[in-house]
Amino acid sequence: MTTKLKITAIKPYPVWVGTRNQMLVKVETDQGIFGWGESGLSGREKAVAGAVEHYREFLVGRDPMQIGRIWQEVYRSQYFEGGRVLQAAISAIDIALHDIKGKALGVPVYELLGGKQRDRIPTFASTGDEAEGDIAIERARELCAQGWQAIRFFPAGQNSRDIFEPRQSIGATASMLNKARRALGDDVVLGIDYHHRLSVAEAASFCNKLDRGVLDFLEEPIRDETPEAYESLRTMTDIPFAIGEEFASKWQFLPYIERGIHQFNRLDICNVGGFTEAMKVAGWSEAHYVDLIPHNPLGPVCTAATVHLAAAVPNFAWLETRVPEAKLGFDNSEFFPVQPRLDGPDYPVSDLPGLGVEVNEEAVQAQSFRFWEAPHLKRRDGSVTNW
């Protein structure tokens, strides 16, 4: 690099990879250095692509090395700032700018964040959406045998695409987890993701049906819009909460961190605002002894970005990985010839410049977007409930 870089193009690529779309963003510069980012707003990729195109109109010609300034401008340059769609677009652009800066300086992204604090990133594995009861417990045994010491279950009824009755789910799920703890022993970390499908009363009933010491974390038991609801649930159980994957700014994390509501942040770097915002949340969390369990359900660009984040912060627990589950195709090697690869239950931290991920742009361009809709669940009485 001999002269100041300039952004020449920002290209949104909402493309079908495996069983869902991935919302990829490429930022190009006048010196041939480019970066890739990813948005985390699954199911609404067209909206994010539109936001990226709006930002492109004033970012072309800018210096991509001024990441912090660009973040402030894209956030503050409209009256209606923030929100999940805009923050998802900002996240993808911010990640791509970090990729560019790392490549331009010849260093991995974690060096831009203060350097790495760990060489390997431990992960948690999930038993899979399809597995319930004894099948899920057997799957957990297999994961333990493969080296995982942190395992997440899903509740009974998780895989339904039509009806979900919370009260029918909680009894069967509690019974499965009690049995799983007896079968797997006390050393393995066990969690469950209820995907915000419960009310406060239902979540409290579920916790009361568990034997003491069964769960190490309860993920997203209720919706996050009202911190006071989580505070109420907090008084009814001592199980650690893991929440925050839907949060789209440091301000959404504020009441949860400051009031001591949760113990693990499920921060999603592709939704919260990229590295720029994620590092602020991580530091704030460290001050309150809240560890990160980053949300990572997307593609290799998201995984690579999250590995760099996990390497650079002190308050990290486990990174979500989908690789051991039923083949989803999100890590398609045709699209991503260079990407993070698990070594046992860990991701080794790459020393390649930038994110250390490569995207086959020709393959991406040849792939089309497909409309995908999450299940619209209802109860047996016909009323709508949460997915």
C-alpha cells in the first residue's frame, strides 16, 4: 500500500447457501484490496441489502481505514438511527472494513483489536433441532466422545413447523435434561435454547421442574423487549441466563449488563454493529463479570469474524458452532475455499491477514437468492406464538 485507500464499491450479495440465505457484503478499494462482511438478520436479507445500497451512496470515495468514524457516520447520518435492519447492514460493512484494514497492514484482525489472548477458541456443540428425548441424549454422548465439554440441547417441539404448545414442551424437556445430566455426569456444561418461546410463568415452571444443578445456562427463555420481565424471572431461578443474540446495539445490552440480569452475552457480531460495537459491549461486560457466548448460526464470514473477536477479549466462554449438527451446508467449500475449520472442539486462531476467509465471488454471483421464511408457529387454539 503506497497511497491512501479509497472505497470504490460496496456490493451486497444475498445468496442461498445450504438451507438458508447468507447476506454477504464485499467492500472494494482502488488498490485491489477488498474485504468481506456478513449480516445476521436471517430471513430479511432483501431489507439489509437495500440499507447497504443506501450507505454505499455516500461511502464510495471514503478512506476505509477510518473505521470508527465511518461507523459513527452511518449510524448518525439519518434521523431514524439504529434498529435491527440498519445495524445488520452496518455490521456487515464494519466487518468488511476490518478485513480490508488487516489485509492492508498485513495482520490478522485480532491485532487490530489489541492482539490475541488465546490461541484456540473453544466451542459448544448442539444436539440438533431434530433430536429429542433419548435420541438427544445419545447425540450428546457422541459429542462428548468427540471432545466437546459444552453441549446445548433444544426443547421438545423445537422442530415443529406448525404447532408449539409451551406447557407440553416444558415437562418433556425438563425430564430429558434431568436424565441427560445423570447420563453425562457433572463435568460437562449443559445448556438449552428455548428460542424465546416461553412466557415468564412458563419459564419459571420449566426451571422448577429441573433438578438442581442440571443446567449451566438457559438461553433466550423469553422475549427480550422488556428487561423488567427478565428481572422478574431472575428472582424465580438461579440458573444462569444466556441472552442477547437479537440485540442490535450497546444500548440494548445496557439494562441487562447494568442490572445484573444475565451471566452470558449471546452477542452476534453480524447484528450488533460489527467489531466496533462488539468490542464496546465486550469491555462493558467484562466490567460486570459477564462472559461472552457469541451467537454464530450463519456462514464462514461470521465464524471468522467471531473467532477474531473471541481471540481478542478476556471474558469469553464458548463460541457456537453448527458444524457437528446435521449437514446444513452453511460452510460450503465451493463458496468459501478458505474458512475457519474445527480442530476437535476448537477453532485454531488464524494468522492470515484480515479475517482469513476467502469467498468465491463467481460462485456467489452465480447463486440466486431464495425467499425463506421461518415457521409461523401457533398454538392449538389458533393464536400466534413465537418461533
